[in-house]
Amino acid sequence: MVIHLKRSANSEVEQSSFNEDMSMEVLLRLPAKSLTKFKSVSKHWNSLISSPCFSRHHTLLHPTNSISRIFLRASAESNTNSFSYYSLSLSNNPIISPLPRSALPLPSTTDVRIFQSCNGLLLCRSVAHTIGPRDYYVYNPTTKDLKLLPSFPSGKPYPVLGVTLAFDPNRPGDYHVVCVGTSASLSGSHYRIIVYSSSTGCWKEWNGNDFYVPYEVVFSNGVYCEEAVHWIATVNRNDSLYFDVANERLGKMPTPPISTRSGFGTFSELEGKLCYIDSNTDMLGRYFKVYAMESYNTGWSLKHNVQIDEVVRDLPKKVVDNYAEWILCLAREEANGGLVMVIHVPGKILAYDLEDKSCKKLCDVEQSQGNAMGKLKFSGFDAYPYAPSLAFV
């Protein structure tokens, strides 16, 4: 005798719920780059992976410490204002390749400039060929999601001196964009701040008063770290600033050691700490000095002291004399976890491991036109380290 067991409706619902939970648990453990491919497996997986809920959970589970690639903006030739971009992978087999126009899905009539990379998101700005307002975008290269930010409130601020993206992967449901400009009602070095919040979709003027700082504060190179945007003063050690985004509070912070020769080094964030690379020369030789700041109270401390001659021993002296322009960025390699300083020299890009003191060539780079020595194709102000993320825009 054959006994046929009839499954109840409740058991089928429970099985379906179990399968859904198992799929979620498995997919959440996969890297972001793989998940973009798995979206094509089925409509259900596409819906699941594309959901804001999945995005938030995945972003929390996958810290964006390891850099998989660096976006590089090529130095514009003297006869054009157009930019071209390249993508340098930091895999076991590094490859540099031109970034096609379609990789930045903006209106076809618009040129674009990448302004900043922040924890898996890019801040971009349109490059218009006429005088007028510019559009700002937040873009996720992994998911191809793009957000056009609303225009600034009328007359606030003008002119714009710096715009900085603030995204914390530990709070993946929201990001901010902090804009600093001169105050229209005051003259001289008086500034005001407006802040965009993705949760409200609006710009909001900071409740604090217009503030005064000397001209040497570089608002165009803001760095987001530990819930605050930071700006460096290139001269006075007491005038560097931070803006606490969560609490809307402006304060002062220590200025990193800046040598007279370098003028302004490489200012960035890595693994939750502010970092600054300064190039310096003393009686004992020439160095890249890597500083990190643990807190506003303790200030900056020297973490690595790299002797430049050891890195570039095979290059001609006339090339070495321009070393201050070589540093592209600091990065934690995705392939082997090494902490490297990415350096651009004429004809190639190198990675110097700060921990084991080794140096390797990442790729060859064609030299820019119009310079007998071979003008560098990229500079440290044109490098944007990127770690894949499903962060929702």
C-alpha cells in the first residue's frame, strides 16, 4: 500500500521562507562584484540583490578597506579642457585600461569630472563649456546606480570652493554631501556651509554662523573620516578644520607636518584614520614621510619613513628631482592585503609595500605629449581609490 502524504499550505510557506533565508545568507557572503553578475540568474535574485534592504546588510558585512582599483584622470593636454579616465586594477595581474564614456552614465551631452571616492561611492560633477551652474552626481560604479543632486539653494553658497561626499559604510542607509562657499553677505575669508542628505533629498544650510578662516585652508580637497569632513591649512598649524556631519559642529584640528618644499602632499583616509604623505629632504637624504592621526587630541604621528633613493634607484637624477608629484595614493591591496604607496614615475606605475619594504611595477604607462622628459600622465590629485560596494544611492 502506497501512502500519499499531502503537504499543507503552511509547510509550503515555511519551505519557501526557509529557501529565501538561505539564499539571502549565501548571497550576503559573496563579494559585490560577483553579485552584479548573479543578478542575471533570475528575476527573483535580481530583485533580491537590488533591494535597499539587501544593500544595507551587504555593506555592513563587507568593510571597504581593500582597494580593488584606482580611477585615474589623465592630465589634460594644453589645447583642450576635456578629461580622459583610466582604471587601474590592483589584482594579482594589474591592468590599466581606458575608462569608456559609458562607464559614467551621464547625459550624452555632458562631460564629467570625478571629484572624490568615498567608501564605494563616487562624487562627480558635470563639466560645462559655458558659464553657469554645474550638476553634481553620486555614482556607484559597481551597481551603475546614479543620483543627480538637486541644485543648490538660490545664492547659497557662491562661489563654491569645495564639495565633499560623506558616506559611512557602517551607516549605509544615508550619505551626505558637504559644500563650502564664500558668504555673499560678507567679504574676505568668510564662508558658509550647506549639507545635502540622501534621506531627505534636500540641501540644508548649516545652522552655525558664517565663519572666518585664513585663505590657506584648502576646501577643494576635503577628506571624510570618522563621521567628519576634514580640510587642511597649508601654512598655519592651528587653522585646519573639521565638520562633524552627524552633529553639525565645526572645529579645529592639528595640521599635519608640511615641509616647505612639497607645498601640499597627499591627504587621504585609510582604514578609519586620516593620513598624510609629505616629501622631505634633510642632510641624510630624501624621504616620503607617512603620517596618521589617531585623534584630534594626540595629533599626527610618523608611521613610515621611506627613503626615496631606494625606491627610484634606477631613474635618472633629473627625473628624481620631481618626486613630489609622484604619489598617487595609499591603498590596502585586495589581492594580498599589503599596505602600499602607489607611485607614478615616467613610463610606469609602482607599488611600494610599506610593511615589507618591497617595490614592484604595477603597469607601464605611455607618456603624455609635449614634454621632453615625459610629462607624468597622472598626479596625486587625479587618483581615486575604489573598493566595490552595493551601497544604495
